[in-house]
Amino acid sequence: MHHTLGAHRLIYRARISNHVKAGLIDQAIQVFDEMTQTDCGIFSVDCNRFIGVLIRQSRFGLAQHYYHKMLPLGFSLTSFTYSRYISGLCQIEDFSTIGCLFSDMERLGLLPGIWAFNIYLNFLCGGNRIELALAVFYSMAKRGREPDVVTYTIIIDGLCKVCRFHEAVRVWHHMIDKGIRPDNKACGALVIGLCEGGKVDLAYELTVGSMKDAGAQFSILVYNALISGFCKADRIDKAQAMELFMRRNECKPDLVTYNVFLNYCCDKLMLEEAGKLIKKMEGSGIEPDIYSYNQLLKGLCKANRPDKAYLLMENKMQPKGLFDIVSYNTLIEAFCKPRHTRMAYKLFEEMGSEGIAPDVVTVTILIKTFLREGSSDVAEKLLDKMKVTGLLPDRIFFTTLVHHLCTTGNIGMAHSVFRDMVDQGINPDAISYNALINGLCKSSGVSEAMNLYEGMHTRGCDPDEVTYNLIIGGLIRENKLPVACGVWDQMMEKGFTLDNGVSDLLIEAIYT
């Protein structure tokens, strides 16, 4: 009898396996259900295999259904199946079910694999659940699973991303104290995180500074992050020293390294040095990319040399196909500044023949320029062109327009543009409101400015410190002191303070 039941069980297992191999999961489920109703029954190994199949197929709802049916029968998953289940649930961010699985494992005296812990921690950190990630991390050793270098890397990276640098450093020291040697990914996580937070010296000290005597080999990623960090801190000497150090350690600079230095030189208008860098790249067998040339283009435009920038694009960038919307926007903006609007418009028209569609930035630059020069007809044509090409204006576009119209004293048109923004379903932010409120207050339209200020609350946009200062200043200048004091009270309730100039105006108005 037992032999017969065993044979039947093997037949069921084979049928389920064949269906799974053929990708017929629904048929496999039917056979499994049928198997549970027969005398031959199922064992724990059958449950583990079947739930494992459902997890692999991302059928998590069904996996949970069978898991809850399995527990009352006295069956349990293995640590490996639990680990796969937890890892799978991370993909759909089902944190509540994961928590229940961890509790079940703890009750059964089982431990997830280190890889499952790491996947879970990575999803927690990526989902801005750093506190829960830290709780899991610090509980691992108590549960009997020591964190590895990957675990520490995930936590360090997560802490740096939320600017908790001191805790990240503490975790780093904890890893070193545990005798775990950080690999390049761990070093990269710490260095990039600290450098982006402006703590380049600490990044250097904790990694390269503490390990260079031991002959540690760092990846190009670590060196580039430090070089970039020193450049951002305007410490080019340290950045250059880092480049020499990496060369001595047989790590050659790559395109990113050169682009970091190129960005620094162009930003500081060291254009001769930037040109030498381009030649040095080419001499080293590293071809400058579109980013390299765009940096040089920006540097030339920043130095008020748009003609030379145009020649760079025409003679070097276009023949190599290394130009894009950023290149054109940079040049167009540069030619708009000295009122060379014809050249700017020519470039705008040229874009189409080069197969590059203008974006909102392009049109914003041009409209702003033509409005400033009083060519409102051209600006209107550009607006019409936007609609025809399906280029949708954004909040930045409208705000820029409102600001420039107010600056040139065209308050009526500015108000009209502001209304268009609202009508098109784009919610103004505090900067948008401030642009129009500022224009209204300067043109003795403080009553309209007050209407806008009150309308901010109904639209769910909170006034900021600038808003309050503009409104209070406008009210004082129009001798509406009681209203100004009322707004000042609201301002103080929000924890904002008056600018010195507005504060002096208010004091003077109160005492006179």
C-alpha cells in the first residue's frame, strides 16, 4: 500500500515538473491541488518546490495563499525558500508581508540567507525607509547572521543619500573594526556620498588616506569621485595631486577624469588650459565626447566669446556629430545676451535642418529676449509655433515670462500669462506668485497683489518668506499699515522674518 502511494506521489511530482518546464503554470497548480486531495498527500518538500515555482513566476498572491494553507498542516518553508520569497516580495515592495515572513522565520528558528537580507536592505534604502533598514541591519548579528561587505555598502550608501554622513562614517568604522576589508564598491559608496555632501577631505582620509600605505588598489570610480570633490571645493591642486597618485597606482585617467578637469577649467574661464586638456585627451587615445565639447562651448559663451563658440560647433562638433539640444541652447542664449538676436534666431531655425527639435528651454530663452527688446510680435509667433509643434510650456516657462513682463513694466500681459498658466492646468508655485506679486507691488497694484496672496492659500500653495516681504513692503508703500501689520502677524506665525529693508520701512511707518 505504502509502495503504491509512493509511486502515485512520484507520478504527481513528475506531472507538476513537466508542466512547469513547459511554462504551463496554471496546469501545474491544478495538478498540485489534485495531489493534495489524494491519499498519497504532500510532504514539506512538495510545498517548498511548489511555492518556489510560484515565487519564480511572480505569482505572489498565490504563493501567499498556499503558504497560509501549508502552516496549519505543520509544514514549513526552508531558509532558502523563505529567502527567495522575501527577495521576490522586494520587487513589489510588499513590506508588510516581508515583515510577517521575518517573524515566522524567527519563531521557527530559521534565518534568511545573507543575500536575502541584502536585497531587502537595498529595497528599504531605495524606498526611503532608512530607519527600518537600520533596525534590520543592527538586528542581523543578534539573529545570527553577520553582515558582509555588501550589507555595509548598502547601509553606507543609504545613509549618505539622506545626508546622514556621521552615521555613515560610524558604520564604516564598524565594518573596519569587524575585520571586513572594504572593496571598491564600499569605497565608492562612501567616497561618492561624502564628496556629494561636500566632505571630500573626510572621504579621502577614510579611504585612500588610510589605505594607500597598504597598497590598496582603488577603482577609477573612487579616484574620479575624489577628483570631482576637490574640484567642486575649488582645490584644483589637490585634484591634480590625486590624478598623479592614481597614475602612480597604475590607474589611467579615463574620459570622466578629463571631463571633470575640463568642467573646472571652463567654469573658471581657464580656456587655454581647457584647450590643452582636449589635445591631451586626443593624444592619450581618449576621444572627447559631446559632454566635453558642450563644456568648452559653455566656457566660451561664459567668457562672452559666442563667435568662437559658434566656430567650435561648426568646425569640430558638427563634423563629428557631437552636438545636441544643449549645444544649441547654450549658443542661442549667448547670442541673445549682447542683443545679437538675428544670429540667435538663425540658430533656432538651423536646429530643424539638423534634426534637433527645440525644447521649452530654447523657446523660453528666445521669447524672453524678444519681449525684453519690445518685439512682442516675434514672441507671439514663437508661442504659436510652440502650440503647432505640440511643445507644452511648463511652470518654469510661464514663470520666466511673467518675471520678464513685470521687469519691463508690462503688468497687464504678465497677469494674462499667469492666468493662461492656471487655465492650462499648471499650478503656480511660490516663485510664480512672487514674480507677479513683485510686479504688482512695484506698479501700485497692491490690492491685486493681496488678492493673489489670499488666492495662494485656496490653491494649496504656501507663501514663502519672499512673498511676505513683497506684500508687507507693498502695503507700507501704499500707506496700508494696519493690513501690513496683519500680514506681518501671519508671517511670524509661520516662523519667517522680515528683510532688513522691509523691517526698517515698517518701523519708520509705525513711528510716524
